[in-house]
Amino acid sequence: MASQDFYLRYYVGHKGKFGHEFLEFEFRPDGKMRYANNSNYKNDTMIRKEAFVHKCVLEELKRVIEDSEIMAEDDALWPQPDRVGRQELEIVIGDQHISFTTSKIGSLVDVNQTFLCLPNSTKIMNQVLEFTNQKSD
């Protein structure tokens, strides 16, 4: 797995009263991690951080992604981004590439309302929860 291409990017944001507010992070194949958080609330400035992580961090991210089986999913039936906001998840592992876009989901209640009406909803909901709340063994 160490020699495979790997890339992970997550974005959540909206445009509202305080302008374009968002949180974004990415992990690149060379171990570079980038983080950005833009909130204009009370005239805050954008926070940008970059660091390099050890290859074991990338391996753990790959393991979590592979265990979740999220790479086999399809966002075709997921809610489209709306005035509330949008979320994006992009992952590359080896020759597999996914890019999901959906509306902003801010709570477990939103997850339940969003995914329970879809085919394989329990599986999808579990994958989302596993991916976002994964604990190391």
C-alpha cells in the first residue's frame, strides 16, 4: 500500500451573512497536510496551516478509508449542494478515484434525514460515521 498514490481532500462551506466561510483539509502523497479555515465572524482572518505527516499517518488514513468501503459508493442520489452549503470529499488511492459532493450536513439528525431514504442507507450512514469518527485500534 505504501507505493500507491494517495490523496484526500475534504471541504465544507457556505456563503452567507459573513461571506464565504469554509473548512478544508487535504493530505498529499508526499505527506504534506494542508488545512484552511475561513470565518469572517467578528472579522476573523483565514487560518492556513501546512505540515508534513509521517507515512504511518497516511497508511492509517488509507486503512480507515478502505475499511469503510466508501470508495465503492456513488453520490448520484445524495442531496445537491444548496443555500445551506456544500461538502466535498475527494479520495485517490492507487488507480481508484472518487469525488463526492453533497449538501452541508451538520449533525447526526441531518445524516439520518439525508441518507435513510436512499438505497443501502444503513450501509452509507455507517460508512459516513465510520469515516468521520474512526478510532485507532
